[in-house]
Amino acid sequence: MTVRHCIMVLTSTSARFACTVPIYCFMPDHLHLLLRGMGDEADAWAAMASFKQRTGFWIASNRPAFWWQKDYWDHIVRPHEDVRGLLRYIAENPVRRGLVAQWRDYPFTGSIGYELSALVDGVGSVAW
């Protein structure tokens, strides 16, 4: 229920700020995601701030034993960086943690605006 609500908020917030989410992975105690701006009007910082505010309020009301940490670690992906490697790293996080044998088996990994398997497996072309 909590992750489902967070995905719903992530979907609406990313669209509101002209972003897509090539991959997200909700772990038991943290979240990995790649947020991609889709043009000059995109505002990834505002998307993350809104996402944390909206989900933080919901979590405080519905799951008071949990909360987001104050800040988050962000990184701008440069054109020379290995985006597919980053996607694989995020997808494999539950495997490294011992939660599943294969990333596809983890129910809280997904994508907003892309076919996740194609991105992670490198099938097809994606313009970055």
C-alpha cells in the first residue's frame, strides 16, 4: 500500500514537472530512482521536492513509524556516463541485498515512461 501510493505520487509529480522516471526501486529502507527531465521546462529538483513533501505527509499520516530522511543524495548523469550501467545497478539492488534472485522478481522496481526490461537489458535504442 505504501509503495503503491508513492508510485502514484511519483507518476503525477514527474509528469507535472516534465520528467520521466526510467527506473525506480523502492527498497525496505531507501529508494533509488533515475529522474529524467524531458526538455527546457523540466524541473527535476522541484519534482523531487514535491514528491518528498507529498509522500512524506502521507507516510506521516498513514505509517507514522516511518519517514523520509531530511535530504537526499543526487547526482547529475553526464553524457559520457554509462546510463545502462546505472540502470542495471539500480535494478540489481534487491539482488545484492538478497531479497530476490533476479531483478525482475522484485515487485517494487519499475519505470514511468519506458519499458524497463528494454532499458536494463539494453534492448532497443533510447536517446539520452
